[in-house]
Amino acid sequence: MFGLTEEQIATFGLTFGVGAFMLYMVFIIFQLARESKAGRLGTFVLFLALGFGLLGFAAKGVIKYFLAGVVE
């Protein structure tokens, strides 16, 4: 499709699709904090707790990138 291989399409989807999804999740966390009137500390706790999974997923990608030459 459009001269791209399946691997290139999957890489694009993983990079930008998941990145966009993660930004949307940050927006959802912000909306949740705003609608619940959580205040500064509550907002921080929400971002810390709910954003920790997003941070872990991003860290996994960074670690895989730096270790790609060592592992493979």
C-alpha cells in the first residue's frame, strides 16, 4: 500500500499511533482532574498514578532503542 511494506506501516502505527493515544490519555487524566476539582496535589497524584503506566511504556521503547545494538 502506497509503496510501503507491512513492517514500515506497523512501525509507523506503533510510533505515531501509540504516541497519539498516549497524548489522548494525558488529556483524559487532565479532564478527570479538572472535573473532580482535585486541586494541585490531587492533580499531581492523578498524573503520578495514572501516568506511571504511560511513562513505563515510553521508557520501554527508549531502553529497547539503546539496547538494540547490544541485544540483536
